[in-house]
Amino acid sequence: MTKLKLGPIPDDKPVKVALELPAGVHRDLVAYAEALARETGQTHEPAKLIAPMLARFMATDRGFAKLRKEKKRPSSPPPAPGSGNA
């Protein structure tokens, strides 16, 4: 059996977002939902897969992880007044 990138989908409080998908992406999403149901035994409407897919994508994007890490680093504090660099 093929190992899918998504596993069981946790039940979480949603935030509503409206978006349009190309027909081909929607067809693939439906097919993915069917494959996931066969693999995990969980059935989900295809739209419910979008958030976990995006989360998985962002969690495995090394460039994004690097940017987030850089953003979390505290910047060096400004020089204290009267420290001589005027």
C-alpha cells in the first residue's frame, strides 16, 4: 500500500476561508480523499483535506522554516544612550 503524506485528520476548531480551486485540483483532491479513506478508514469531504495539506506543506518547507526561525530570533538591542556611538 502506498504511504500518503497525510495521516488521520485531527478535529480542530476551524476558521472559515472561501477559495476557488481549478477543476483539476478539485478532482485530485477528491481522489486523494478516497485514497486516504481506504488507507486510514476516515472519510472526509475533500475540502477538509486542504488545511492539513497546507499545514504539512508548510511544516516540510525548509525555506519557510528558515524564515520563521530568523523572524523568531531576537534582534540585537539598540545601543544604550550615551554609549559613545554618536
